[in-house]
Amino acid sequence: MNTIGGAVDASGVEGASDGTRSLIPARLDRLPWTRFHSMMIVALGITWVLDGIEISVAGNVASRWTSPAVFHVSTATAAASASWYLAGEVVGALFFGKLADLLGRRKLFLVTVGLYMVANALTAVAWTWPLLIGFRVLAGMGIGGEYAAINSAIDELVPAKHRGVTDLCVNGTYWLGAAIGAGITIPLLSSMLPANVGWRIAFLLGPVVVLAIIGMRRRLPESPRWLLTHGHFEEAERVTAGLEERARAEGHSLETVSPDRGLTIKPREKVTYREITRIMIRKYPGRSLLALTLFVTQSFLYNAIFFTYSLLLHKYYHIPASSTGYYFFFFAAGNLAGPFVLGRFFDSVGRKQMITLTYVSSGILLAMTGYLFKMGVLTALTQTALWSVIFFIASAAASSAYLTSSEIFPVELRSQAISYFFAIGQLVGGVAAPAFFGALIGSGSRSAVFVGYLAGAALMIAGGVVEAVLGVAAERRSLEDVAAPLAALHAVGGKMGPSPRAA
């Protein structure tokens, strides 16, 4: 029998037959918001800012690569660099997602941000096109790995009552990065700098940001939830006690945690791919379908609109390519504001209600805007204004896909669940959607583009309907109540079985 730390209500862990009983998850959830949580959000949440910078910078500098003074590649080849970056994200999410569940969140979010920083710095000095593409793939792998490890770490450290709004706001900062990237490329791509210099400086922005926050990341602890389910009981207790001391030092009083909120943990060997498949398909088929639907539908919508945004403004509203960036700022502002304004309702009103509402309403508004576009009654300004309203809502919906995937599966496979559904969403949205919409816009037919809008709207509405049917009420609930750890046990007729807390 394993006895660690004495009484449950004192240290959070005690010996139990064939396992160790712990109150650590409940203690983490009863914590108030402290300066530690704010520092963690800045240090880890910067990932979405970096990805926004990457996509925006790459999109704006791609035209430079076609110059004889740079790489002299075709427009199609330059544009394909975005697909290589997205492919890197998919590979990185799958590879590092597995390692984040196996080795821990902290090790991975240091490795992945380091990979991104080095790869982007090398992109800035790439002297051949194949090298640049290779570095873009590596940078994408770093960011893809970040998505899997960071979402898990944030959700496992943030108190339950703040988890929804925190996740949505952090994911929404992608658009802050996109706006920064668009803004920085305006002077760097001007005639003031040689054609082969400005774009290189732009790719150094991300590494500079990483250097500013890497010290903060190094001070963050491992997730106590991960430590607990992998048998590191003493370290889990030490980290949790440290967070409680921080809260008390800031003047907060902590409520006593009832002993009946404890979990009995029996650490187990690593989860195999076969077991992951069985858990997702046989134990959680509805949740797997839900996560897949939310990721695919929002990814299709976003990549379809985002990657063809300037093309549509240029072709149908005759906006010069050099001026489309100014319209983009309004689009980014709506996307950034949505999660910050609507996020708190995902914790108060509820997950199912808000996810259903945001998916369905953004789909309906998109269909209406598409009809107005087809009729030719919009201008570049009114088109952008309507898009900003639509994506004010859709941004919160898209962020909720990450939140949902992170909440509804056990801690032992949380990062992998995020990575699987993220990868599928990126493959569908990142590959199919831009090509589909690009062909429709290139046809010159407003009716054809309207068909594309209807397809995106139908998918978003379908996502809302699936959420209404299969959604999980995870608001203000412990992660262990939403999905019991595979290592959580309780006595059942003399045998060990899943904890009843997850029923």
C-alpha cells in the first residue's frame, strides 16, 4: 500500500488499497485566479499570437518570393508554401501530441516553442527555395505541437470556473497575431528596403517574441493532473501546495475540500494506439463525432474565407492588392473581440447552449451575406463589415472546438485527442477549402461563390446541430467529472473499476 503525505484534507493524497487517493484535482479547481494564472496565460497563450503572425506574414511576403531578385518562383509555387506550413502543423500536432501525453506537458511546450524559434530564424536566412520550404515545415511542426501541449496544460491548470472563457480568449489571440503580422509587413515590404531584405526581417518577429517569453515558460511547473496519473505523487503535491501558497500570499482564503471529492489513482503503463482507438470509438463515440464535427466545420469556414479574402476583394471590388491589408484589420478586429466578449457566457450560460448558438447563428449570417453578395448590393466596405460581424460570432465558435476536445477525454490522452481532431480539421479546411473557394472566385461568377458560402453556412449549422444533440455540459465542472482519468479507480465487488465521479 502506498501512503503519501498523510491525511487527505491536509496534503491531498493518502494510501489506498491498490492505489493512491488524492484531492489534488479538486484543490486545483477551488483555487482563485492568481498572478500565476495570468503569467501562465501570457507564457503559454503566446502560441496563438505566433501562429497568427506566421500566417499573416507568410501571406503578405509570398509575392516577394516570385521576384527575380529573390527566389523567382511562380505565384502558384509561392502560394503553396502555406500548404507546406499547414502540413507541418498536422505532422507536429500528431507527433508531439503523443509525446505530450507520454512525457508531460512541460517538456513538450519547451521543445515545440524551441523548434518553432529555430526554424523561423533559419527561414529568415534561407538561401534556396527547397531550404525555405523545409524550414517552413519545421516551423509548422513546432506550432502544431504547441496546440496539442498548450491546450492541455492550460485546461489542467486553470480553475474549472474560469476554464471556458480562458480557453476562448487565448485561442482568439490568433487574430491579434494576424493583425500584428499584417502591420509589420507594410513598412518592411515598402520600397525603402531591398526586395530580398524586408521579408527576411519579418520572419524574425516570431523568434523575438519567443525570446521575450521563454524565461516565463521555464518557470512554469508540470501539470499536477498529469503528474498524478503518471505516478509522480510527491511532485504533484509539491506543485499544488505551491500554487495554494501563492494564492494565500496574495490574500486569498481557500475553502476546505471535502474528502469525498477525492480520486483513487492507480498509475498505469502508457496508452497504446490500439487502446486510444478503442476508447474513442467504443467508449466515447458520440464525443469523438462531436469533436470531429466541430473541428472540421469551423476549419472549413475559416480557411475558405481567410485564404481567399484578398482575392475576393481584388476580383469583385477592384481593391488593389497593396490595399487589401487595410480591410483585413477590420476583419481581424471582429475575430479578436468575439471570444473576449462572448467567452464568459460559455461558463455561465453553458457550453451546449453557447456552442450551438454561435455555430448556427454564424452559419445563418454567412448564408444571408452570401445572398447579398450574389445580388451585387454590397461594397468592399459593407462586405468587410458583415464579415466582421459574422466572425465576431464564429471566432468564439471556432475556439470552442479546441475547448471541447480538451475537456471531454481523459487526461492520459487529452493532447492526442486535440492533435487528432486538429489534424483532420486542418487537412479538410487547410487543403480542401482554399482550393474550393479559390476555384469559385476564379470563375468570376457571383452565383458560384454564393454556392461556396452556402456550403460553409450549411457546415456551421450542422456543427451546431451536432453540438445540440451530443454536446457535453462541461461548464464549471472538474475535468475529472467530465471524463474520468483512465487511472482513476474505485472498489467494485472487490475489483478495481472506473471512478464513479465521471458518471
